[in-house]
Amino acid sequence: MKILVTGGLGYIGSHTVVELQQRGHEVVVIDNLYNSQESVKSKIESITKKSLKFIKMDATDYEGLLELCKLETFDGIIHFAGYKAVGESVKEPLKYYHNNLLSTINLARVAVELGINKFIFSSSATVYGDGVSPFDETMPLLERTNPYGETKAMCERILTDTAKASNLNVTLLRYFNPVGAHESGLIGEIPNGIPNNLMPYVTQVAKGIREKLYVFGDDYDTSDGTGVRDYIHVVDLAKGHVAAIESTKTGVNVYNLGTGKGTSVLEIINAFMDTNKINIPYVITDRRPGDIAVSYADATKAFKELKWKAEKDINEMVKSAWNFEMNLK
Ligand code: NAD
Ligand code: UD1
């Protein structure tokens, strides 16, 4: 297949491009480099030993997208491009609504107009809100606590309505907590400024960039009192996209991409210390506003219908995350 990947130089996109190329698909990446660097292209190429076509383009640019898609005749689109910082979305909601909605609307318009009928969208477990885990795809979406989460729910809705009114086949992938990096150590997550997410904060503490980790609360109703999440290795997540585009079904299909297993913050810290033989100083502090106690997936639907399941365990996640951090200059 020939596939357009938006945001393909970012964290999840770059790993997905690697897996797509390795499966023999032809990939064209567009990215506006808002949260990535052009050097990621050559890193992908050195992993796959294949050349990658990259065009610096904004996914909100309808005319540019139309011209590109007329020229290239794609079989499908995987849409990663978007902003993802929860805290920033609260402070600058319009920036988030503009980028995340407009890119999705304009890509979908082009797809419908040109008959590109496979569309894969990066959604998030955040659409389940404060529901009770394990989350399954039939659960009603609960109130989102921030504009970022709201953009994901709105894009899901926009794409669902579009699919009903056209030949577009839409696959909504709800990611749980992607962590880790490619085993080569060449691509991974490069956070902008102080990391908000747990794993990049842990690796920066390990490297000495930050003094200690703040564990946000130990009084949740969980085994050790700290928050529980479904961490998924980014390479497994990337493979989930390959499975999704290769087995696209008609209409709208929604899949959780997670492991189905919850891991607490203290379990992550301990796994990181044991596997990498490095100490992580930490203190327990207040809960972070907006956090829920427990979030993990019911991942059986993706297994049944896409024949995909996550295979890498927590040790591989913490090992690859640390390997990538050590390679970063
Ligand atoms: P990322 O920031 O690393 O990658 C996004 C890429 O899109 C970046 O390279 C950025 O430069 C690019 N981009 C942003 N706006 C663009 C635009 N208008 N036009 C062209 N390029 C644009 O983020 P990621 O972690 O790889 O996430 C990818 C997608 O998955 C996002 O939509 C994100 O919301 C979603 N998601 C991420 C997570 C997570 O934990 N990382 C969880 C759930 C969902
Ligand atoms: C967060 C976002 C979510 C987004 C996801 C991926 C919030 C409320 N949720 O999810 O919308 O889709 O990132 O970008 O921001 N933790 C610490 N110390 C830290 C960082 C995190 O203890 O320095 C804890 C958290 O309380 C949580 C767990 O680690 O229990 C995971 O946190 P994080 O990596 O930020 O992911 P989520 O909160 O699940």
C-alpha cells in the first residue's frame, strides 16, 4: 500500500513509519516540525535501509494536501499530526481546537474528495474520562477534563459522521500510555521542556537532568496507593497501526491499543531501577489535578479483529527508554 503519514517524524509516527516500511509499504510523511526534527527522517532511513519521502507541510493546509494527494494516489492515511500537551491545552484551548480539528477535517475532506478510503486516527484513552477500568470500546465516552481530550472526542465524532455519509472507512485507535523507544536507540520520545509524562521524567532523573521524581499521590485505591496505567511499548503500538491499516473494515471501527495490564508508578520506578541498575530518587507529593486512579484497556477486540496484541513487557519498555535517553546528546 501507499500510505500518507501525517506527523510521521514525531514519537509514535516515526516508529510506525519504520514498521510500515519494514512490511513493504510505501510511505510519504508530512510534518510541520512543530514538535520534531528533520533529522528523524535519516534515522528512520538508517533503521529500515529504505529511503523515505518527507515533505514539510502543515496538515491544516487543505490546498497543499489536495495537491499532494492528487499527485501521489494514496491507498490510506494515518493521521498522527496534532498537539498533545494537556496542561497547555487548558491555557491555550483555541490553539488546540484549531490544529487538532482543522487538520482532521481537511484531511478527511481530501480523502473523501479523492476516494482515499482508509483513514486511521490517533485517539486516546482519555476519551473514557473517569470511567472504570478495564475500558472497552462499547463504553460511553465520559466528560473530558481538558481541551486536548475534547479534541480527540470531537475528531472521533467528525470522522464517524463523515464515514456514515461517504465511502470513507475510519479506524479510531485509542492509545493507552505509549512508552519506550526503538531498540536501535535512534528514535524515541524527545520531550519539549520539562516532561509532563512519567517515563521521560524518570529517564531525565536517571541521567541527572532532574534531581528527583515527584510521585503524584500514594493514597489512591490501588495496590500500593500510586496511579495505575496501561503502559504500552511504542513499537507494539506502531505494529498496531500496521495491523489496523492492513485489515481496515468498512464503516467505523474503534480499537483500544493497550496491553490490558495495569502497572503502578512505584512498579515502573522499581522496574527501571532493577533493569537498568540505576537509582531513581523520588518523593511522594500531592495528587495531580485531573488524574484518575486507574486506567487500563480491555484489549481483546484488537486481538480478535486485527490479530494484534502487545508483546513487549515493562522491562523492555524501561530498558529501551533508558537506552534512547543515553543516546541523546
Ligand atoms: P508528537 O508530538 O511526537 O508527534 C506529532 C507530530 O505531528 C510532530 O512531529 C509534530 O511536529 C507534528 N505536527 C503537529 N501539528 C502538525 C500539523 N498541523 N501539521 C503537520 N505536522 C504537525 O506526538 P506523539 O506522541 O507521536 O503523538 C501522535 C498522536 O498520537 C497525536 O495526535 C497525539 O495526540 C496522539 N496520542 C499520543 C499519546 C501519547 O502518549 N504520546 C497518547 C494518546 C494519543
Ligand atoms: C497523560 C494525560 C493524558 C494523555 C497522556 C499521554 C493528564 C491528566 N493525562 O496521561 O490525557 O493522553 O498523558 O500524553 O495529563 N506521574 C507521576 N509523576 C510524574 C508524572 C506522572 O507520579 O512526574 C504519574 C501520574 O500521576 C500517573 C502516571 O504517572 O499516575 C502516568 O502519568 P502520565 O505519564 O502523565 O500519563 P497519564 O496521566 O496517564
